[in-house]
Amino acid sequence: MSLATLDATQHPNLPKSAPTLFTAKAKKSLSFEQIAKAVGRDEVACAAIFYGQAKASPEDIQNLSKVLDIDHALLTEQLSGFPDRGRTVEMPPKEPLIYRLYEIVQNYGYAYKAVINEKFGDGIMSAISFSTHVEKETDKDGNNWVNIHLRGKWYSVAALENLSLNANIVQATFFTILENLG
């Protein structure tokens, strides 16, 4: 089995937790799938924690500490902040596999948008209320295929406008209260 490792020179913007996690992963010779099962997360979500792209819950920190044999206090210190999403990859990406994912969006982005809009109406798919999963598929001829599932919560424009309207009401109420206090 081939394991994903970290070459910090290739990723200068990773958080302090990345070398800690990847070193322990290599030392234990564990795959993301194995770690994810022990932690109770999907393997992509687990890998996103390693790269600083997902927030680790206190339970994630506890489980990662246990499975990777990392000091809990150190891991808590390194993983308790908020992710700095998107900062670790320069755009356009230079790593070939990541570039191909970027290329998929470049080539099919408007086609995805058109089909999604026909099915759901006007709105957006969340990348926050989101999950993803990767599967290996082998066809009848023995060719391997990557199967990536993307699942994002749908927000219609009407729902977004209501959120914006409600936020404006809350803000106006807040400022009214402040004026009355002053």
C-alpha cells in the first residue's frame, strides 16, 4: 500500500499541525482510510484536517491523538483554531492531480451550473454544508476509475435573500439598541 506523506517544501502554507499529523501517520504506516475509521470520519474529511482545510472537533482531536499516538495537549493547541481554507494551494494549482480537478471545474463548471439550475432553480450549492467521498471503481476491462461524490446543501436565491433580509433586520435592531443606550 502506498501512503500519502508530506513534503513541507511543496506546501509552505500548511498549518503547524500538518507536519505533526503527517509524521505520526508515516510512523504508524496508516492510510487516511484507516485513520478515518478510527476517528469516525470520512477519509477525505480526515485528510482535510491534516491539510488544515477542515475544523477538527474536540472528539476528532481526542481520536487522532489516540490513533496517532500524539500528545493530546499538543494536538489540541495545534488544531483548536479555525482553518485558513484555500490558502495552501496556489492558483492555478501546479500539482497535476489537483490541476485536473481544477480543470474539471474550468471545463464543466458552466455545464454543472446549467444542469443544477434546471433541477433546483436559481441558487448555490454550499461548500460548507458539504461532504465528499472517493471510491475506486474497476470496469469490466480492468481499467481503474476515480469516482468522486460531491454533496452540498442547496440554498435557493429566495432563501438567501431571506437570510440577508433577516441579517439586515438584526443589524438595524442592534444599532437602534446602541443608539438608545448612548
